Amino acid sequence: MPTNLFDLKGRVALITGGSKGLGKAMARGLAEAGADVVISSRNAKELEAALGEIRAGLPVRGAYHVADMGKRGDVKRLAEFALSEMGRVDILINNAGSNSPQKIDAVTDEDWDRIIELNLNSCMAMSRALVGQMKERRWGRIIHISSIMGLAS
């Protein structure tokens, strides 16, 4: 049994929405525990800066990939990139998300579909794209992050 439950040396983590906020903090925490990290968001400059901060002073590998998680093709390409770049993904954190607060009678179908695609469908698509290789190794962790807005009325 491992003596250090937070020793992630040799593990690879993929964090969507990893360029700022909670995503960046989680990526740094995983890197501090020894994991190599892949982060994604829609902004290349933010990703580049964030990856530097995440890896600062740590002997871990890191990579970033620009992806709009609201687009299924981007989700697929991100999974392929992470597997190609790092060889595997052991830990997936589905953190990317957004909200468009508005009155219920003002929500258009397009707004609704966009939010559901990003906040819900992308999590399933990314998990589905990576779970096979986790099952083959008989080890993997998938974490879904949600917002307190789900409880707001």
C-alpha cells in the first residue's frame, strides 16, 4: 500500500479549463504531487502563461492544447493530442464550463444547446474518449467539476 496517497509521479492528468481559476489551481496541485499535466482552454496565450506557472520549479512534463469544449471535434482532438503527447491519461478533470444567466423566458434554444454541450455533453464525450485506455491499465480517475449555479434558483 502506498505511503504517500498524493504521490502522482508517473501519472498524467488532463484538465479542461486549465488556463485560469480552479482549473489552473488543480493542475498546479497535481503537478506538485508529481503528475505530468495537459491543460486546455480556448486561449493559446492564457494556456502558455498558465503552463509556465503550473510547471514552475517542478520536474514534470506539461503540454497545452487549444480546444473549445463546446465543439465535439475539438473534444476528440484534445483527447487524441493528450494521448499522443503523453502516451496516456490517468486523471481526467472535466472542468471547462460556462453560464449565460438570463430569465427563463429569454433563453433561446441556441443558448440552451450551447451551454448543455459545453457543461454536460463535453464531459461525456471526453470521458468516453479516454476511459478505454484507463480500463486497459485498470487505473484511472475521472472528476467532473460543476458550479454552485446548479443550485441557484
